[in-house]
Amino acid sequence: MRRTLMSLLVALAVSGAALAADDISKVNGGATVEAGGKAGNVHSVNGSVRIGDRAVVEKAGTVNGAVELGESAAASDVKTVNGTITLHRNARVSDEVETVNGRISLDSGADVKGKLSNVNGSIELDGAHVGGGIESVNADMDINNSKIEGGILVKKPRMGWHVNNDRNPKIVIGPHSVVQGTMTFEREVDLYVSDSATVGKIEGATAKKFSGSAP
């Protein structure tokens, strides 16, 4: 019985190792996972990362380049330093989405369980969900028909951060959007909130109400 049990455990271990998805790593050039594929960590230094429709990976990230999750693709977290991040329809991220210098865009049905953050670059949500709040320093935000849990934080620029202080970030909480948690603004912003949106406490800014699709 002991030998049989041991043999079974060994067989399961070998089988699990065989099924483990391989990492994909590039220094120069893009890294791609084809539609419906599986991979471990997908990473590039100088190049974009593209996760195809319905593909499943662990982490997707780069230093200089864009990261894109196709329709219904999934990853544990998505990060870049200099580049845009795009989550297409019904894409899912179970942890964080983060870029330093770049736009973040979430299409309808996209779901980020953790925090979504950048320093410079716009943040656009259209029918999406963010579970861990949004943080930025200098981003214009366009939140449309979306739900954000964990509030919104716009930080005051710190020494060494390269941000544009000549204009205020424009924050638009559009029609039918919901922001649960406090919206905190450590710097001056232009805040617009739709009359059909639902928001919590606001600190550091005064909301301007608007009707229709945009202010």
C-alpha cells in the first residue's frame, strides 16, 4: 500500500510539473502569448507584451513598452514602467495593474481585483470594475459606467517626480458610475461628477455636477 501511494504521489508531481506553463522572457523585442494559450511570467525589457484573447498567464510586464490583455484574457498582475496598459473586453487581473508613465485603458467587462495606478498618463474605464482603488499623481481620469471600490487617491507630486504642474488633472466620474470609498485629492484637480453617478466622501476638491454624457 505504501509503495502504491508513493508511486501515485510521484506520478502526480511529475504530471503537475509537465503541465506547468513556461515563462517567456525577452530583452529586446516583444513577448506574445497566442489566443487561447497559457504561460507563466511573460516579461520583456525593451518591447511590448501581448496576451491574446482567452489566454491565461501569471504576470505580464515590461520596462519599456506596452502591455495588452486581449478579450477574456487573464493575468495575476500587469505592470510596465514606460508604456500603456490596455485590458480589452472581459479581461481579468487578480492583483494589480500599474504603470509609471503611460495610459491605462479598461474596456467593458474588464475586472481588476487589486489597485490600479500610474503617475503620468490618462486613466480610462468604460464599463469596467476596479476592486482595490485607483491612485495617480497627474492622470486625467474618465470613469464611465464603471464601479470602483477602494476610492480614488490623487497624490501630491514629490521631489524627483516628472509631472506637469501647469495644469490640473481632469477627473470625470461619468454617468452610472459608482465610486465606493473616499475620493482624496492632495493636489488641485478639476472634478466633475455626473448627476447619475454615485460617489462617497470627497476630500480636497469640490465636485461640479453635470448632466448628459460628458461635462
